[in-house]
Amino acid sequence: MTSRVTFISPAMNASLRRARFDDGASIDTEEAARARAAAGALPTSVRVAVSPVVRCRETATALGIHGAEPTELSALDVGRWRGSDLAEVGAAEPEAVSRWLADPASAPHGGESVEDLCRRVAFWLEAALDTEGRTLAVVEPEVVRAAVTHVLGTPSAAFWRLDVPPLTATTLSGRGGRWNVGLGRPLESSGAVPED
């Protein structure tokens, strides 16, 4: 039995452009148009999951898909930093930001640590491994990072070293207790994400 999970990273919004922690801002109009244009590039799937974050839900809607919102695929909880921009937080709490970026077990913002995020995404992913067929999931980049870190068996310190551009697909295919990774294919109306 082969299971495939294709993670779609959401479209950009004004907050991301300003390096602001999620504040519930909507996706940009141009980005929504890009997502609508890429709707035909999505692989056929038997299940759809959408992170319960505004920009993920709006991206999924623009892509013409709807699905369950499992809490395991929620964005990284940054606690009191939510809605702030990284430069402001770095100026106000430089030691806390440095510790957070260097130590995956740290959560100085009162939210969750990178290790906690990696554990909950791994839990969801291992359940997906036992499910035949393709799952399509629109999730925040940190969820994709957590999934890739897990399937490659890399230390959680590698989390920050993975870039996940907007509106790209990362596909994991699993069989026999192991996963393979296909990274960051752009969603373009002219080039569909391969069915594998």
C-alpha cells in the first residue's frame, strides 16, 4: 500500500511580506489569482486537509478545494508574538528570539516549541502512512518543514534551514514504514503536480 501526501504552501499576504507573525491577514489579491490559475495543476486526491489558518483556508478556496481542518496541521503557535513583526520582537526580546531560533525545545513566547510542532505533525503523518491513496493538504510552511524533518529523520534543529516558497507542492510518498520526499514543485497552471 502506498500513501501520498501533497502539502501545498499557501499564498502570500501582507503580513508575511513584512515578516510579521500570523495576524489573520487575508491573502493578496494577486496571490489569490495565482492560486485560482493553478487549480488545474493539483493532483487527484481522495482526502483534503486544510490548516485552520486564514491564509490556508483562503488559498484552498482559491484552489477550489475544501476539506477537514485537523488541529495537528495548525500553524506553529507563537504565543504572545502572534501579530508582531520579527524585527520588533527581536529588538524587544533579543535573547528570547535567539534562544527560540537556536533551541528547538524553546518556546519563550509562551506558545509551542518547534519540537512540539514536529511531534504533532509526525503523529498526523504516521496516521496518513496507514491510509492508501493521496491526501492533499494546504498548510503553513512550518508544517511542511516539520513533516520533511520527520520523514528524513533529521534533528529538529534542521527545521529553520528548510525554505518553503508560497504556492509550491511538497509530496511525500510512503510505503512499508518509510517516506520519500519530492520538494517544492511550483503550482503553475501550465504544469501539473505529477501524480507519481
